[in-house]
Amino acid sequence: MAQASRTETYDVPAEKFYKAIIDYKNYPKFVDGVKTADVSNESEAGATVKLGISVIKEISYTIKLAHELNKKVSWSFVSGDMMKVNNGRWELKSLAPNKTEVTYSLEVELKGFLPGLGMIEKTLVNTNLPMTMKAFAKRAEQM
């Protein structure tokens, strides 16, 4: 299983960053590699989202998300065709009206045996992590 956590500070209010995170249906528009996002059971408390992503091949998985308004979004793995584990969280800490400390933590484990499986997991959590955070920050700035 691959795990990673990263903390960055962005010049955007926590409220806007939070809105970008919970804008699940628009992930295909601004998150690299996300092809589809089907949202169900959406409420202020959370949502269930089935994502289709492209990493070497197309895979899909469903996660259940829990919201803490403007502070935290966490998720746990429900099901997926290639994943055993996909759990993580966004934590937001307002440092000033237009400055937010953002921590993104993720753990991923894929099913089966494929040559290079460990490398794929590491790429998902380590290489994509900084790019994903930047995509969300850019989206938050536009909101």
C-alpha cells in the first residue's frame, strides 16, 4: 500500500477551497485523469461518488465522503474494479481571510498482481498529489 501526505499554503479562503473539494460533479473539468464523476446521496454531511480515472488504464471506484464545513473532507473506499484501498482526507486551516493551509493525505492499494503495481501506487499518491493540490487551488481561486 502506498501512502502520502502533503501540506501547502494557498492564497485562497478556506471556504472557496472547501467548495472546490466538494464540487465532485465537475472533477472531470479540472482534475487531471478524472474522466467521470457520478454523485449520489449528496448532502451537507457528505456524498457517495463513483469516479472513473485514467492511469495507464481506465479504472473506476466508489468512495463515501464525509464533510466538515470549511474544515475537512474525508473519504473511505466502498468498491472498485482495481482497488482494495482508497482512503484519505483534505484538512483546511484558515490562517488569514485569504490564506489557507491545506493538507491532503491519501492511501491507495491496488488489487491483483501486475508488474510494476507498486510503482503505479506510488505514482498515484506521490507524483499526482502535488498536481492534484494545484488543480484544486486553481479551481478555488476561480470560484
